[in-house]
Amino acid sequence: GAVVSQHPSWVICKSGTSVKIECRSLDFQATTMFWYRQFPKQSLMLMATSNEGSKATYEQGVEKDKFLINHASLTLSTLTVTSAHPEDSSFYICSARGPGGEDYGYTFGSGTRLTVV
Amino acid sequence: DAKTTQPPSMDCAEGRAANLPCNHSTISGNEYVYWYRQIHSQGPQYIIHGLKNNETNEMASLIITEDRKSSTLILPHATLRDTAVYYCIVRVAGNAGNMLTFGGGTRLMVKP
């Protein structure tokens, strides 16, 4: 089945530094990928929609200059958290719409736990 | 996409059937019901989806009422590994580029 690989699975960084998270569709092409954020004991909240070859679309309240998204190929989208602060500590999850017609194929990555110290 | 309502938590004994309800009273005729689950510290996993007929796969069964205003996800023989948050999502299928919107979900605890 469709597989989405997310890397790293966890990262600890110092406040003020930047962190890049990669999301790859391993066996299919994904023109659209989605980035979610999840705080402890809360549901997933969509941050942005990443489209290959064009600018990402950000949800209201998400700072596009802080959360840089690049979707340069049909199999790779990256999320860079710039100048990270402790309040950015969260579980970040990417998703890609899988191949084929009927979309049971919203496949999710395994998530990246970011801790900013 | 139609809003869904789920109980925040449920318990189930290991080996018994887990029945997770979902209300979606404002569902439109072209909206499907999807179920995903999220095991702790992992990404969500697709379980099953349906439009109006009951559906069954190797993981679960989906029962949709005739008026489509509610549905039930059934895990026939729950195991400890089924402990997770289960999300019921209603959306139009085949709509390229549309994201999944997650509600609060139901936290299912399977107990020995």
C-alpha cells in the first residue's frame, strides 16, 4: 500500500534555531501533501496544504514565515520551523493523498515530535 | 464538510466487540463517512469508509443508518493493540486536494 515516510521521528533543538522535517511518498506521487500539528491530548490541526511546484496554502493563524513549506518534487515536501521557540514544541504530522481514484488513500507519516529547549 | 460528534472516551474488554458511534446529522448526499485511528505518538491510520451501505474489511465493519445521520464503527474482537483515538470524518470523496478535518475523536481503551 501507499507509504509516507517522515523524518526525523523526533528532534530536540535549542530555542532560536531552525528545524527541517521531511515528508516523502515512497511508492507514489503526491501532488498535494498536508501538514498537521498536534499538541498533547488534542486533535490534529491542519497547518498548511503543500502543492508541488507552487506556494503552500496556510490555515488562518499559521505564520507562513515561521513555518516554511517546500514541495519541490512529487515525492517530497519539507516543513522548516524557523527560529523555533518552546511554544513550537509539538507533534508534526504530514499526510499525502494516495494514488488511485477513491481516496481512502490519505496516508499519514509517522509524525515528528519536536521539543524546543 | 459535515461536522461529526463522537463520545470523548469509551472502554472495551479485550476480546469483546467495540462499537464506536458517530453522529453526522448534517451530512450531505455526496459525503462519505471515513474512520481513522491514531495510536499514541503515531500518525493516523485509515480504517474504513462508506457512503450508505454497510462496509466490512479486515480491520472493522462500518454500519451507517438508513438516514445516514449516524454510523457505528465495529471492531469485532478488540485487542489491547486497538487502544487508540478513533476519528470519524465526513467529507466529499474524490475531491482532490481537500484535507481531512479532525474532530476530537473517541479515545478507546481496551482493557484486559
